[in-house]
Amino acid sequence: MTKAEQNAALKEANEKMKAYFTDRPPLEKIKRRTLGDPSQHKIQFAIGLLFVAAFVASPFLGKKIAQDEEFRTRYIPSWYDFTIKHETSEMSKEDMHETIVEHQRQLHERAIRGDFTPDKLQKLRATYYQAKQAQEQEEQEEDAAARRTLSNQQPSNDPYGWSKIHPGMDDDDDDDDDEE
């Protein structure tokens, strides 16, 4: 392409661009192109409204399910019923209160008789701490026995690989990659 042909092509392109900017119709006359059905906004609004209604109704429905036995048996399937059946207590609230008051009265009478003198309290504390130490000693012995059985287990005898640091690592692999 020669220099004159190039200039002619540029002038023609400039004229086309001027026509694009100057002869463009106003925005009010341009019809917008929509993708899809024109009623899709109504469908989206209806779906959104449905979700908002479900969100607002869920606490009320949950309360109804939790408190109304007849509603739960009629409308909720048995595989979805996660209610916990509470056992009734053998004692009523009044009986429990009377029992507690009776125990408090007995403790008060024992305190007046002198059953809780400092030397008796010291003996009770010593008994309590001995029982606690015996329990801790027993737990420590159980832990030590469990550690001994785990330490005796060889990696070759471990079919699941729990004795390795990582199941994919061999014993001779270096697990410290930062120190090279």
C-alpha cells in the first residue's frame, strides 16, 4: 500500500467514524434488546418473594412443630421427627423442694450438734483427697499401660498406618524439609 492509498483509507475511516457519532439516533428512540422473556423479571420477583415469605414463616412453623404434638404427628413424617422424649420425674417439684429443705434442716442440726468441727472437717478433707489421689493414680496407670501397648506396636504390624507420621511417608523419608 502506498502512502496516498494509506491516507485515502484513513480519511474514509474518519468519515465513517464521524457519521457514527453525528448520525446516531437519540437514546429514547433506541429499543433495548433484552435477553430472554420480558416476563422473567416478574418470575424472579415472585421467586424472591417466596424465599422472603419462607424466611419469615420458618420461626413460626418451627415453634408450631416443637410445641403442637397433634400438628407434628399429622404433618411431619416420622423419619423427620427429631423430638426428644422427656422422661417424667418420679418426684414432683413440691416433693423435690421438700427433700431439699429437709436436707438443709438436717445439715443445720448437725452443725449445731458439732458434727462439723475443724478436726472432723480435716478428716473429711483428708479422706476426699486420698480418694482423689487414688483415682488419679489409677488413671495414670491406665495411660501408662496404653502407651506401653502403643510403643510395642511395630509399623510393619500396623495395617492402617496409624504409627507413621504421615501415611504416605516412608520411615527413611526426612520430614524436616526446611533444613537443607
